[in-house]
Amino acid sequence: MQVSVESTSNLERRMTVGVPAEMVEVDLQKRLKEMAGTARINGFRPGKVPMREVKRRYGKALRDEVVGGIISRTFYEAVEAEDLKLAGAPDIQSSEEKEGGVFEYVAVFEVYPEVTLVMPDDAVIDKPVASVSDEDLEKVLDNIRSQNKTWQLAERAAADGDQVNIDFLGTLDGEEFDGGSAQGTPLELGSKSMIPGFEDGLVGAAAGDKKVLDLTFPDEYQSEELAGKSVQFAVTVNEVKEAVLPEFDEEFLGTLGVKDKTVDGLKAEIQKNLEGELEQAVKNKVKGQIMDALVDANTVEVPNSLVKGEINRMQQQMMSQFGGGQQFDSSIFPEDMFTDQATRSVKLGLLVGELIKTDEIKADPERVRSMIEDKAKNYEQPEQVVNWYYSNEEKLAEVESEVLEDTVIEKLMEQVTINEVESTYEEVMRPAPQAEEEGSEA
């Protein structure tokens, strides 16, 4: 096998590979014989089809198949022989037989960059320090009661937070518009489920009242026919209901699945859950900043093929989340939506990979076991869950990856300055601004 490699850019390589043309012919004749033994052609008995007929019908397709197989096999042999670190699939630009009995093809591909890792020694990482307060617990308790509220008739005018049952008819320039009318619709005032002004206009209305609301659809409304338009809604209030919040008695606590059917038991479970959420949120914020610092400290040229692969993965993920099961269409989520994030993700992967290699970081089996046991402890039969993880290679690999990531973060934390910042549970759990979120994803 003859191999020559040309560097066409820092990461792109153009490799020419020559193999004996006899290799193609030998493999082709073998495939033709196999086909002759299995081909079913009208007018010929099975296994008795003349070779000339097999060649006429299947020769080109079989040759293409053989050539493809030889290129695939010899390409990776050549890459290994030349000690090239392939990044992404090759682009086979040409293949043909040359004089001298040589079959030659040209493959263009990218290689991984040489990474000289710079540790973020001068980075300062803000680590939130917070705890779960009694106020945080009370907010969760209030939310639980609100989520389980019921409604009862109220013999009074509607107030914010009440539920009204209404009939309404919407008109634009005196004409009804699609989706602008309904009968017997329940509406919680203050829920902001209707356009601005609709719910506010019903505060103070009682059962039997009729109201006309002059409103304007938001400029960014989903329907172009209604966006920014002034309309009227004729509304009839059928009834008014007020919320009834449940008491934390034994019966209600039982519906929540609380083992200790007391308020203290419920608070203990909530406390445990909130503390777990808080610990994970702090961990994620520190991780995001450390990864940002690692990326900022290093200059790495990333292979376009890897970036495109990451963009495709992000597009597919977005489509599965918001596409409603539709067939993937890249025009819905164009590449430029993800280019910066994908480039950063690939760069970070290269840097972390280099750190793992140079420091010979491995997932400690004891930490893997501990993490699996922690995941299993909330199940009725935790030992079975533990055994399931160890019998499932994919799930075990996921846990090992988590442990490896934690080990990398701990290694990087030794290189940076940690600045503890007093905070609250609410502040730590508050979503970061979009730009920060994107910059903090690993």
C-alpha cells in the first residue's frame, strides 16, 4: 500500500492511497461468484446463471460495493500506519485505476489538534454559600396547598385569585375572529392565561354581570392577523368561585406520599429535597465557572467536522424537545443558532480530554459504587437497583462518566481561587441570564 499525506491547513490532511488494482479484481470476482450462486433471474435455474449475465446485471453495483469496502478498510489502515488522530469522517474526493496496476483514491479529512494545556491558575471562582431557611420551607408548603386547592361558589364579586366561569365573544372591527369565543370557560383571575387586560377587567364582576372589554393584542402575538390589533370581548360571568386550600391533616398528607403523616414529617422531606437541589445547584455554578476559566485560558483550533457533528446533535435534541415528533428539518433550527455553543463544547471536550490523559485521571471504583448507592437509596429495594446498574454497561458508563467529571472539576479547583459568596437558596436556584447559561454549559 502506497500512502502520501499532505497538510492543506493546520488540521486538514489530504491523503493519497494506492493499492494493487488486482485487489479490486480479486474481491470483485469473489462477489460475482457469490451473486451467481444466489441470483434469481427469469429464464435461468437458481445457481445456473451465466457469469456474463451476472456481470451485465450486477457488475457495476458490485464493483462500487467492492471499491467502497477496500477504501474503508485501507483508509483506516493508512491512518493507523501514519499515526494520524482522525477527527470526523473522511471525504473521498476521487478514486480510479492508474497506470502500473494501481488503484488510487484521495481522502480529505481533519485531525485532532495538538493541545498544550494551560491551567487557569489566576481564575477566581465565586462559590455561593447558602442554606435552606424556614421561609424557603414555608414557600414550598404554600405552593403545595395552592396546587391542591379546590373551588367553591362565592356569593360575591370576583377578586384576584378567584375562578370565574364565563361566556365570551371576541370581535375585530365588528366581526368575530377565529378562537375568540367560548362558552362555560373557567378562568382563574391573575393566572395571565388571557391577553393583558382581560382578567383585570373581570375583577369586581359578579355572577350574571355582562361586560365589554376593549383590549389590544400584544405586538408579538402568535397570530399575525391579531398581533397588535384592537378588539372587543363581550363577556358574561356565569359564576364566581373562591379557592379552598387544604389543611395539612393526616388524610391530605397521606395523598402526598409522606411516610410520617405529620407536618414535621413533610417539612423534613422537603428540607432534604431542597438541600439536595441546593447542593447540586452550587456544584453546577462552580463547574460552569471553572469550565469557562479553562476555555478562556487556552487557545485551541477545533476541527470543523467535530463542530458540525455537535451542531447536528444539538439540532436533533432541540427537535425532539420542541418538534412534537416531527421528522427532523434543519431549517427549523438552523446551524448558526448553535455554532458558538457547539464550538465551545468541542473545545472544552478537547481540553478536558487532554487533562484526563496527561494526569491519567480515572473513575475511582469506590466513588462509582458510592454514587450508584446514593442513586439507589430512594428505591424500595436499593440493592436490586445497584445490581441493575452493574449489569447494564451503558448505565454504568454514565455513572463512571459523572465520577470522572467530578474528579476533573476537583482537579481544576486546586488550580483556581475559590471565593465564597454569602447567598440565599432562592438566589442560588434562580436561573442565570441566557448568555451566562450558554457560557456555562460543558
